[in-house]
Amino acid sequence: MAHTYITCSFCGKREDLELFRTISSPLVSKMRTERLCFDCAYWKQWMKHPEPETIIVSGCVYKQSGPLFKPKHQQLRANAIKFLMDKSTRNVYGCLGLALRGRIPHQFSKLLPDQFQFISSDTYQRINGFEAEMCLSKGCFDRYHCIWYNSSVAEPEEPWNTIPKNYQIGSENCPSFVNKYDFDND
């Protein structure tokens, strides 16, 4: 068996096209004509023709088996519900039946950015219960870690106070505090 190696024109990975010689597929044709590895050919094809009802969450593509919805209070502890936050609007949803379709390779992460972020049930409740557009509590020690705080609006000149070095994040016990660096990635 003769090997036909190519170097992917997109990512630089070396691929043996001989492994695909018995497969008659537009994807394999794309690999040969555009000199792409299988991963790059697949994701370029997916970008042109995405699978319907798929969403990008935390660097992965998921197929939805049902619509996004606002869970009722008695559903918030259901293990089957995954909670999501829309990265552009900060709206939160529940979803049943997400099926993993694949992890997006790092070379495509800028071309296929996250649409949603997984969050916990508790984070869902805090975000869902917050009524204001943003928080302007410039004296709060948790402000720089909270998704609701915008320092360029609340403190355009300089910080209003100094946060102690030994301060424990979340100790202000603000009912609307959501740590922007602490989302669940499961």
C-alpha cells in the first residue's frame, strides 16, 4: 500500500490520504483538492452547511432535541436539564437532550465562537432573578468579579476604593452576585 501524505493547508497537520482511498465522499474529495486534513475538511464543510438545531457551547457543538426554555421552579433541580447562558445577551435557559456532535479544534475556535456557556442551576436562578441591566455598586468588593458590573461606566476615572488583598470573593453576600470567572464547564 503506497502512502500519499499531505500537509494540511489550513492547520499544518500531516495526513495520509491512503487511509481514505476506499471512501467515496465529498469530504474526502475536499481533502484531496484543497489539501486539507480530515478535521479541517469536516469543520470547513460544517461551517458552510451546519447541522440544523445545533448550538456551540463551551467549545463544542451540540444537537438540541428540544427547544431552549425557562424551567419552572420545581424543575430547577432536575438532573436532565442543562442550564445555559447566551453569551451575547446574558439570557439564561434550560435545555433537555443535548447530544454532543464534536469538540471544535483550536484552529476553528475564532471562526466558531461559543454561543452559550454552561452554568449551574444556582447561577441560573441568580441571573434569572436579576432585574437590572447592570450593577453600579462601585463600593462592593465583589464588583470586579461580577458579570453585572461595568467599571468603565461606574468608575470611569479611577477605582472608588481598594479591595483588600485577603478578601474572599463572594463575601459581600450580594443576592445577585455571579462570579464571571466561575462558570461550570460540564
